Amino acid sequence: MMAELKQGDTAIYFREYKANEGKVEADIRSVTNEQLKTIVSRIRQVVTGVK
């Protein structure tokens, strides 16, 4: 999932400190509402496979 989120029109990167434990951490303190909507949309696309 992490690699797939880095692809596409907007690359999305997460902290990968605990990825080997199956955990993904996001620091959204400096993310706008519009950017957050984009992130959520891409995660849904990756998880569901629907574009």
C-alpha cells in the first residue's frame, strides 16, 4: 500500500518507522482539509481497488 500511494498524480508519503509491524503513522498537523480529502480518496482507491 505504501508504495502504491507514492505513485500517481499526487505522491503520498507516510512515516514508515513501524511499517514492518503493520502500522502506518501520519503527521497531518500541516495538512490542509483539501489535502486530507485527497489522501483519504487515494487510500480508499488503494484499499478497494476502485478508481
